Amino acid sequence: MGTTTTLSQKTIEIVKATVPVLEQHGEQITKWFYQSMLSNHPELLNIFNHANQKQGRQQRALAAAVYAAAKYIDQLEAILPVVEQIAHKHRSLGIKPEHYPIVGKHLLLAIKAVLKEAATDEIINAWEEAYQAIADVFIKVEAQLYEEAASKRGGWKDFRRFIVQKKVKESDVITSFYFVPEDGGEISEYLPGQYVSVKVSIPGEKYTHIRQYSLSDAPGKGYYRISVKREAATADKPAGIVSNYLHDHVQEGDVLELSAPAGVFTLDMSKETPVVLISGGVGITPLFSMASTIASRQPNRQVTFIHAAVNGNVHAFDQDLRRLAEHPSFSYHVCYQSPSEEDRKHPYFGKEGFIDLPWIQSVVSNKEADFYFCGPIPFMKTVYHALKEWGVSDENIHYEFFGPAGDLTK
Ligand SMILES: Cc1cc2nc3c(=O)[nH]c(=O)nc-3n(C[C@H](O)[C@H](O)[C@H](O)COP(=O)(O)OP(=O)(O)OC[C@H]3O[C@@H](n4cnc5c(N)ncnc54)[C@H](O)[C@@H]3O)c2cc1C
Ligand code: HEM
């Protein structure tokens, strides 16, 4: 890795010894850090998701990653799998090496501000060195990802202009957008499960907004398709900015900017093992892409597709899944939280309420299968704990968060 040798034993000791102190003040430090960084560098508001900031999800994710890395500061290769996932997100957002010193400077200022006199020069210097070592790892991994994205056939490096070729309603709340490049060139292949970042400039808004959307169709069709759920306002939450803008204002013929496909939540097509795909709500998008890809490229692979939705009105891709289920190796099971009379007649309706382990066991015969799941966080926690309780091994459990990664184990 090249970075580990440059840190002195003393620095390593200080950093390791102070991680628990920083963790204890974690939230305070990261709040301070973001406020300081974003007020000094408002241009970064073009990149950071404002809603994730307000809810503290991003603060927690970044802080947790820095402290986790610091614990392994003398063996940073141990954190490479985690770095990989974050680096994909960073590459997709357009994070560059020149951004790292900005984050480093404000992180150190925040540590000083919160720890006050406890933050001695020795401690600050050690953390400065440690941050540099961690940043070097990210920068290196991200440089490779930029290079890969650009050098692929039909690939590109940063954002590229795409025309909305087609806009299709999939359910009461989910609408698909089909994109083709404005330059008329080729587009790169992707692995089912990957996402793109979409950058929008909303008239009247000072900053651009970037969001990730999983590619919801199988690759190789000459377009990228995303399927977006409208995040409507509720009594305690404002309407989601980008999803509502896409639903209400983006029409066929409009141009949006997309970065190249990214992400590590991908179907392993080198395997022929049975696959269980479990989705909740709009979490169906990456899993539908996987199902559709298996149907065309590995038609004899055993697939169990389980979808949970509130009811039939908000259930996307149902007709497509019914068609896939005509194949003998594909089984389809639907769980509705509040089914209508009509919903109960769905040929694959199997459960009312929420997914639970007994029901999963009743429809999945093989716990040695690979399990992929995605959906709202409470749904993901339920599925994760059910699979663990059943004894599914960790290496067969794969999942994606539709936001900064969290921890399902608690
Ligand atoms: C890898 C990945 C893949 C994804 N794939 C998909 C996909 O296929 N389809 C899809 O629809 N989405 C997907 N998402 C989610 C998507 O990126 C967006 O997060 C989603 O569309 C909401 O964006 P928004 O701009 O509409 O809402 P935002 O404006 O970002 O708000 C997000 C939520 O926060 C709430 N909120 C905002 N401000 C506050 C506040 N002050 N207090 C409390 N709550 C607040 C909003 O009400 C909303 O519910 C994916 C995300 C990731 C990370
Ligand atoms: C070593 C330094 C860094 C670490 C450890 C780190 C860590 C993280 C983590 C854990 C996430 C959440 C990933 C996920 O699960 O989706 C994240 C996302 C992100 N990071 Fe970093 N990061 C670092 C540097 C940077 C820099 C330099 C920038 C740019 C200024 C940046 C911008 C972002 C943005 C914009 C997101 C997406 C957040 C959102 O949803 O708004 N990061 N980072």
C-alpha cells in the first residue's frame, strides 16, 4: 500500500489511542466539520446531498469510516473492501484528489474545536498524518475507478449528457426514465445491481443536485433505464427534491447529466448457484435488473424473486415479473402490507403484512443460495436478521442501501 511505512510507531499509537475519544464526540465533530467545510466551500453544496446532511446520515457515515480506518492505520489493506464501496460512490459523484485536503483541513479544525485543550499538538499532528494516509488510499482506488470507467468501450470519465428517450409510469409512485447519450455514441456495459449518478440543475436553485439511481433493466439494450419513486411530502418531511423534479418536470427530449455506472452490489454471473432476490418498495430496481439479466444470460439458473410492497398500486414491474415467472426455473412471490381484494387475487400473492423468516423459509428451499436484497431500512433489517437467524452464511448475503451505508447488525 506504500502508506503504512511512512507513519511512525508513535503516530500509530497516538491515533489508535485517541480513536475512542473521537468516537465519543463523533457526532459533534462531524457536525462542526460539515458546517465549517460547507461555509468555507459552498461550491461543495453542488455535490453533497442536503437532505442527508440535515438528517445526519452522511455525517455518521463519514465519521464512522474515518474512525474505522484509523483503527487499522497500521494495516490499511484490511479496510480495502469498505474503501472500494465508498470509492465507487465517490467516483460516481465526481470526487477528486483536490477535494481531500479540504476535508482534511476542516476535520482537523473540528477535532481541535471539540476536544479543545485535550487536542494537543502531538495528537493533531498524528491525526494529520493519519488522515493523509487514509486519503491516499481513497485517492489511489478512485484513480483506478476513473481510469476503468473512461477506458471501457462506450465509457466516459465524469458526467455526460443524456437525453430522456422515454418516460414510463410503472406504478402510482414509480416512473422509469430511459436515457440515450446526446452525443449519439455508445454506452458502456454495466453489471446488474449497479447505479448511475444523475446531476440536475433545477431552475431557481442555486446548486446542482446529484442522486444515485440503480439501473433497473438488464444491460446491453442500448439505453440506461432508471426507475424513480416520488418521495412525497408528509406531515414531518418535506418533499424529496430530485425525485419530484424528475416526476413533474423532466420530460421526454430533456437532457440530464449522468456519470458512468458504479457500485459493488452486483450479481455474480460467474456462479450458477441459486439466487434469491428480495425487494421492498422501490428497492426492486437493482433486483429487477438482476432477474432480467439472469433470464436472458443464465436462463437455467434458479431464481426466487420476493417482492414486498404496500399494495398492488405501488408495485412496479409486476407484469414483467409475471412473464419471467413463466419460466420453470423462476419463482415469484408477493407480500402486500395492505392488500386490496383485487391484490389478494394476484397469482403470486403469498403473504399479507410484513416479510418474516417462516414465510421466507416457506418459499425458499435452499439456504445455501446467494441472497440479494434492497429496500427501506426497517425492511432490510428484518430480512438481514431473518437470514442470519436461518443460518445463511455472511458471504451469501448481499445488500444495497438507497442512501449512505448504515449498519444492519444492530
Ligand atoms: C446506490 C443507490 C441507488 C438508488 N437507487 C434508487 C432507485 O433505483 N430508485 C429510487 O427511487 N431511488 C433510488 N435511490 C435513492 C435516490 O438516490 C434518492 O435518495 C431519492 O430519489 C430521494 O431523493 P430526493 O432528492 O427526491 O429527496 P431528498 O431531497 O434527497 O430527500 C430525501 C428524503 O429526506 C427527507 N428530508 C429532506 N429534508 C429533511 C429534513 N430536514 N428532515 C427530515 N427529512 C428530510 C425527504 O422528505 C425525503 O424523504 C438510490 C440511492 C442510492 C444510494
Ligand atoms: C478519507 C476521506 C473520506 C472518507 C473516509 C469518506 C467517507 C465517506 C462515506 C463512508 C460515505 C458514504 C458512502 C455510502 O455508503 O454511500 C461517503 C459519501 C460521500 N462522500 Fe466521502 N469520504 C471521504 C472524503 C470525501 C471527500 C474529499 C469528498 C468531497 C469533498 C467527499 C464527498 C462525499 C459525498 C458527496 C458523499 C455522498 C454523500 C451524500 O449522500 O451526500 N468525501 N464518504
